Amino acid sequence: MSSLYAQAVARMHALWQRVEQLSVDAPTTAPSEFAQVLRVVQRATSTMLPTSIGELIARVSQEEGIDEALVRAVVQAESGGNPNAVSPKGAMGLMQLMPQTARAMGVQNPFDPEQNLRGGVRLLRGLLDEFGDVRLALAAYNAGGPAVRQYGGIPPYAETQKFVQRVLSLWQDER
């Protein structure tokens, strides 16, 4: 069990104990406090990847020869583990594939977790091979390979710089 997952389980246990206590004490507990705890529980559970998706990440990562913790970090940063996520720019699924990228990676249904993961992991594997550096591969995953080549490194886009740092931080937590 990864340390990030173990920490999430421990947080969930503590939060559920608090929810149970508040539900027993409901007559004396302010409704807003109870609602606040429920929102915290909802946020905490949304950051945990469902077991089936976690197992899928492990299998696809192994098959493609890429670090499972890195893939988990990308999925967490991109979609929070939501296979139905759609970004304002139109990226879809667990690994937030743009429509043209999904097609190029052979993904017919970007909302199918396995297809999306396979396409995203193949893309990431190719970028790691091309750039030979995790930071540059992540920047290319977010901003596109041409932008990384144009700038000779991580492009000066705030979104891309934040993405790279977030994934690296999540990856470190997963190890």
C-alpha cells in the first residue's frame, strides 16, 4: 500500500469517526458544522483512487514499462481519478486526453478508463523516451512537445509549470 493511500485511509477513518460523533450528537451540533465535516469527507474521498482504477493503473503501467507511481501522480493531477472528467479546454477522462491526442493514441472512447489510461500512458512513455527527463516529459504532456522543443525546456506557461510541480510532488508522495 502506498504511503499516500495509507495516509488517505487514516484521514478517512478519523473523518468518519467525527461524522459518527456528530450524527450521534446531532441535536446539539450546529447543522453547519455537520455539513462542513461532510464536505471535508467528500473532498477527502475524491482524492482516493478507486481500487479498480488503482489496479488498472498498476497493470497498464507495468505493461508499458513506466513507473506506476508516476502514472498515479499524473492521473491524480489531471482528473483526480475521475474517469468522466472533462476540462474547460475539452480534455477528457482519467489522463485528460484532448480529442486529437486520444485519436492519435488509438483511444476510441476517452471515458473508458482502460482505453484512456492506455492512451495516456503510451503518450507519456513516448515523451519520456523522446525527452529523457521526467520534468520535460511532463511539460510536454501538458503543453505539447513542440512547446518544450521551442523553449528548450519547460515552457514559461504558468499552467504547465504548476502541473509539472504538482505531478512531481504527488509522485514523491506515492514513492
